[in-house]
Amino acid sequence: MELIPVLDLMGGAVVHARRGARDAYRPIETPLCAGSAPHDVADALLRLAPFRTLYVADLDAIAGRDGHDEVLGELASRHPGLALWVDAGEAEADRVARRAVHGPGRPVVGSETMADLEQGRAALAVAGAVFSLDFGPEGPRGPTVLHADSHLWPEAVIVMTLARVGAGEGPDYARLGAVIARAGARRVYAAGGVRHAEDLARLADLGCAGVLLASALHDGRLARREIEAWLR
């Protein structure tokens, strides 16, 4: 099971995401480095462990503001062996395809950004796209058919439970299990709620291909030796 650290970018800084309440996000404070500059936080995470993939949520781009592609390009140049998964709020097939071909990063298409089913179908048909099944406190976000019909899913699917992000309440095991049961050979990644190594073991047993991590890395609940054991 792959461990994937997360950078949430807003206003040129890495912010601390919590429960999807984006208006309340503030620059991250982490013992891993001084400040919240994206390059510094990314460097600190890679000093913690040799992660192979970094997930970036460009919250400004998701909100329709100017995004952080320049920063992402610099990250890609700075760490050429690191795969970047980028959610920049792109749901139009041409924009998803442009990122898939030219970067920076591999496009993550969030269900919450999809205007309708046809837009979603076209975006998910782009080779290399990752699908984020987004769930808010109210339930599934985006076209319900895309949540229900696994035949429309690409080979990589993230189960993003926003109410669990940064909350320390544990992953949404029931929802993950239901998605994995319908996913077939697709790779399913968990996002939101990981607290400790026991959660990682349970997610692996459930059949998750990977897990997105943020708070547990910064607050030390996952020790370096535990992280390295998974990476081996």
C-alpha cells in the first residue's frame, strides 16, 4: 500500500485542511520545517521519508482563482523522480487532457467539480486521469451516476471523505469497503482521517492501494520507522 503525502495550497502557502471548511484554512504550522512555503514543506516531507508520489490540492484553482502551476512546475523540476497528482478543479476534458499530456502533474478530477454527467464522462475518459469520489457531510458530491456506476471509473479512484480530513476521527472504513467491493481491478486510495499505524494496517487489509496523508505526518502520530516500514 502506497503512502502519499498531501499539500493543500492556498495563497501561495501550504494550509492546514480540516473537514473541508476551506474558508477557515490557515497556513500550516509543522515541526517538520519553518514556515509554510510549498517548497519547504515538500522538501521536509521528502526528508521524512522517500515518498514516491505527492498529492496536491490547488484550492485557489478549485475555487476559480489563479492557481499554483508555476509552483508545481518548480516542484517537478526540483524533484524529478517524484510523481505529482494534482487536483486543480479541472473537469473539462480538454483541460484534463492538457494536464495529462503537458503537466505539471497527473490530473485528479473531483466529482464535486463536475457540472453534469456528460462532462464527467468526458473528463474520466482522458487517459491518465485519477477520479476523486468526493463526499461532504451531506453525502456524495457531483453527479450521482458517476458515484454509482463503477464502469465509468478510471483505473485509479480516490475516496475523499472531506468531513474526516484533519479531524483525527479515523478513515471512513464502511464507505471505502463499499467502493472497493465495486471497483474490480481498479486501485482505490483512501483520503481523510488516518490517525496511526493501526489505521494503515486496517486500510491495507481492506484492499486499499494507497492512502493520502497529511495531519498524521505533521503531528508525529506516524513515526518515521512506521512510515519507512510501509515504504519498504
